[in-house]
Amino acid sequence: MEIAQANPKFTFLFKEEFVIPSTTLAEFYSVILRNNGQDEAKMWVEKLSRCTSGVPLSIMVEAQRFRFINKPRNISFFDGVGYCYAQENNLLFVTGDREFKDLKGVKHITK
């Protein structure tokens, strides 16, 4: 969302190699569709689809376990999948969400 909203703190990501789990891109599409309409949502999916990777069931199940263990943090399913996907693939999870601020493998960017 921060990239779509042109938050300058996140624009460096376009100069880096990154992966977007398919579940995250689907959620992103839904938010853009609701807020900006189908044309813009489709444009973003087309633009980001080259950076998208499918999410195995095992990671989605792990995300639910992660959310259960971290229930007080109130982590969404999609964010849990993104974090677990990053952990499983030795990637850095980049987010501005405070729920992840002190977790291992997170690059937290203050919005």
C-alpha cells in the first residue's frame, strides 16, 4: 500500500529485488479495487505480477499458527503469510506495521 500511495520511505524497494506472495498481491488488488477502481487495481497487479510467487499450503498453515501464537499482536492472515513466507525463504520482511517491529527478519520502516 505504501508504494501505491507513493510513500517516499518505501520507493527504494523498486531499486531492489523483491518477492510478493500471491496472497499479498490478491489482498492488495482488493484494497485498490475498493479505493480506486478496477482499472487501477488491474494496472498494479500487472505491474507487480512479475515479482509474485505462489504460496504453498504449508506456509499458509504456518501463518495461522504464527497468528495464534502472536494473538495479542492482532496480525492479519495476509501479513502472517507474508512474514512466514519471508522466514521460510530467508528473505527480509519489509513492513511499516508496528506489530512486526521487534520480530526477527523484519525491516521495519516507520510510516
